[in-house]
Amino acid sequence: MFRRGINKVAQKVGEEAVELVIEAKDDDENLFKNEAADLMYHYLILLKAKGFKLKDVENVLKGRAR
């Protein structure tokens, strides 16, 4: 996935986000969890491609809680 470039990774995150929203409207828990996993996987790849770690995002969220 990294070799395909940042644009492809970002596109994939968008696609997976849309698929998760679609599944959220239905009652199939397995499909929802699978789409959530797909989104998380590609999101983590995007973070890595941008040179960030999940901890960086966690720190932003902690800062918002204050």
C-alpha cells in the first residue's frame, strides 16, 4: 500500500469510511465490525505514511479533554 503513494492510501481511507457509514445504518454486526477494522487498518497505514503514530493522535484527543 505504501508503494502506491499517499493519494492512494488517503483514497482508501475515504472509501472505507463510506463503507462503514453504510454498514452503520444496517443491523449486521459482523459487517459493521469488519468495515470498522478495514477503516482502522487503512487509517493506521495513512498515519504511518504521514510519519505519525497513533500516540500522536491520542495526545491531540487528550489535549481536547482539558
